[in-house]
Amino acid sequence: MCLPKTPLYYRAATRIRPYRDFILGQPKTTARKNLQFMKIQKITVIVPCYNEIATIEKALQILFSVDFQREREVIIVDDGSTDGTREFLEKLSHAQPEFILLFHEKNYGKGAAIRTGLNKASGDYVIVHDADLEYNPHDIIRLIECAEKNNALVAFGSRNKDIKNTYLYPHFYWGSMLLTIIINVLFRQKTTDPETCYKLIERNLLCFIDIHEKGFGVEMETTLKIMKLKVPISEVSITYNPRGFKQGKKIKTKDGLWALYLIFWYFLHDMHFGPLDCFLRFIRIRAAQKYFQSFGLKNVLDVGCGRQGYIGWKFAESMKSYTGLDTNIIQCSIRNITFVKGDINNIAQIFLGKKFDTVVGLAVIEHIDDPIKFIKDCFSLLASGGEVILSTPSPYAHPILHILSRIGLINKNEIDCHEQYFSLMQAVSLLEENGFKIIYSKRFIFGLNSVVAGKKK
């Protein structure tokens, strides 16, 4: 059964014009001002496959026939096929050695296959192409052009943007539309096809989000993590030729239910910790917001940036450069954002010879073994007139945090490694005694936390 080209879903939406764009999600323009169009030099195409002997040969023929007009890398990952797909690929690799061939000894799932391929990828951008003929690899060129035109880190190929594709199973279509609405409302996005297979993503960004889903949930996980980072998503319409279960379609209704679970999971959590941790981070950033908004054209060091590097992504376009340091982060560079994995107790040694305009340490100093040395290191890393911004829980927060950690509302390991707590006056004195002039100080959350900003004398 094919659905109409102008579904009732879209016709009815025109009756609620004030909310239509927000609910349905129309792609927003993501072009950045004062930037020339970038040029993607190399593209990596990862092809995960499992028991696709009926389509794999034609799918690869079409893929290899596409002229990407740039260097191309194709990585095929056989995910434990048992129908002859593996043997076909082994034979093809000897006759046509223009791709990288990887194998799983048993079936782990699409997400696991993508991770395996990503470990070998070397392209500037990465895209996943299924071997089932549902997607047309010629559309990849359109995604590349879209990313280059908008200087975008992420470009999605949308099956629904122009409502020109048909679907075999109405419940799959309406389920996808429902998930799209929920995502756009919860994450304040304007995407039209968050579950699309065609996601062209900057390679370091894809590595940074560190996908964990083994099965089809990888599509939703990737989208939601990108949205969590507030990375703009460009969209371009693509063709879609769905196959039926008799032709080998593997996604089931249970995968849609799992996608719904992932939506609410990532809405309440981030890539670091749980809901209460997210809320406390939000409060800390809000307390120091006036200084973050003045980051314009500054070089910023964020000590203890967290697994998600939230400040870097949120204020990336207002900073000249951002460097995030944490013991629990994937080291990489993405445009003006750099993440460094290292010990927060040794910042002077890690960044020896470098200078920053601002050093940020939100909820960090309580983790430091030697706070005085840490402040002196901040002083040595700052350029003349540079600023340091710190936040810390007060001694009164100590019993509350431990109770919350014991009952599982916040991360226990984070609280257990607190070395000491500082009152507002203690934090002020710590900065003043080590060469800083206090320019801002404030208590927040009923005096249980404080934020202090100092300027290098």
C-alpha cells in the first residue's frame, strides 16, 4: 500500500500555522556568516551488510559508478553473514581491490558494524550506505554539496522533505512521523527525517559522539547526540525505494519502540551523566552566563569540560578557539573546538607554552589535589588581562551531595572524588592571594554553590 503524496498529516498542519514549523520541523538555514564555502577533500562510505546476497552486487555496482569528484574511500563491513555474502565479498575484493573489507565472525548489529568501519575511516566526512538498494548513492553528491554550501558539520538526506517518496507499510510511515514530532518538540529542532540512513557527518564529530547502539538504534542515537551538542543539521531531499520483508527488510516494530525509548533517554540525559547532573550543570552555566556571552574572539580553556564539552558546543561560534580538557573525553579537533584528554591537575604541563584569554573551571576546583597550584597554573596560562571563571559547591552542599549520590540521583564517583569544598569567601581569597583581581562573585542554589571571576593583574 502506497501513501498519498500529500498526506493528511501535512494538510491538517496548515490549520495550525503559529505552531506548524516548530511541530513538523522545517530545516533551518545553517550557513555561517563570513565563511567561504568549504571543500570536502575525501569522503568515506561505510557499507554495513548482513545476509544481502540478493542485492549486494548491484548495490556495490551503483556505488562504485558514482563520481564523487573527490577522493573516495569505501569500507564494507560484513556483519556475520551466513547466506554467501561473505564469500562473494572475499571474491570481489581479490578481483576489484578498491575497497576495504572487514568481517565480524558473528552478527552484532548495524551499529557495531558502523563502529568497526569508523575505526578504519580516514575521510573528512563519513556517510553510511546500506546494501539493500533502498537508498540511491547518487544522492550522496547532493549531501556533499549541501554540507559544503552551508559549511555544515552534519547534513541529512531526508526522505520526507519534499513528500515525494512512497512507503510500503503505513504504520512505519506514521510511526516515523510521530517520532519526528516528538524529537522536534523535545529537542527544539526542525528536522524532517531524523531516522534517515543518509547522514553525512564530519569524521571527528562522529568519533566524538561515540556511538554505543549495536542495532538499528544507532540511527536514532547518532541524531539525538548531535542534537544534544546543538550542532546545526542541514537537510536535502533524497529518493527512497523501500523494500518489503519478503525482499529482506530487517527493521521491526520493536526497533521503533526502542527508538522512542532512546528519545526520552537522551532528552533526560546527556553524554556525561543523568538528569540531575544535567540540571546542576545548567544552573552553573546560567550563573556565569554574562561572562560566557562575552567570549567573542577569545581563546578559551575549559578545565574539566566533561564528556560532552557542553560549553564548547554552545558558544563555539562566539569564540576564536575553544580547548576542553577532561580525563573522560575523546581527544579530537573539530574546527575551532579542540578536546584534550588529560589530568586536570597538570594543566600547566599539558599546555606548556600556550596562552589563553579565559580559563573556565565549573565544578572543578573541588576535584583538584592542590588548589593553590591549580590557580597558579591558571595564572601562568593566561595572557595579560586574562580572566579565570570558577564555580564550586560550598561546605554546606557536602552532606546533600553525598545523600543524592547514595540514592543514585547524581553520579557517585564524581562526588566521592571531591577533595574539599569552598565557601564564596574562600574562593575569593584563593584568587586574590594568587594574583587575581575579583571582578564578579555570586552565590546560587540557596548559597550551596558560588561562582567567582578574577582578572589577571
